[in-house]
Amino acid sequence: MFKKLHIKKGDNVMVIAGNSKGLHGKILFVDVDKSKAIVEGVNLVSKHTKPNAENPKGGIIKKEAPIHISNLKIIDGAGNATRIGRRLGEKKNKSIRYSKKTGEVIK
């Protein structure tokens, strides 16, 4: 059994709560078990690294940290943050996601 989430990898989202409130980004990774997602350019943290092959000098790098999916809203085609609904598509066995504000299908 798996959870059905309102977001998936590749969606454009807006953060609605927390330190990064109001920022937009694309979802890079979704952890279904923890209900968290990593969003490009959002919720940046400083990570101290030792020198290694990728970073010979080491130092402090900025990296995206996971953010809970309840703090994210999908951005529809018009650029508005919206809730997601599900309905059956043309093929009656597959559900499609649509914007609750405009009614348009979200790919």
C-alpha cells in the first residue's frame, strides 16, 4: 500500500509556510514514506564538507533540504497556487489531476 500525494517529481510548486514562504521551484525528489520533497532553490541549508575529489578545498556549500509536502502548493498553467483534484480521464481506469481554481488538467 502506498500514499497518494498531490505532488510528484517535476511539478512546479510554491512554498506556503516556513522560512522559504513565497518561493517557487521545481520538485527534484519526493520521499513518499516521510511525506517530504526536495525543491530546487528552496529551503537552502549550509553544509560543512571535508576536502574530497569533487570539492578539493572543502568548505561550506549550500544545499536544498527536504520540506514537508503540506507546505507546498502546485502552480497551474496560469501561475496561480492551487489545490489539486482527481477525476477519471477519457480512459475510465486512470485518474487525472486538475486545478481546483481553473479546472484545467495538470500534467
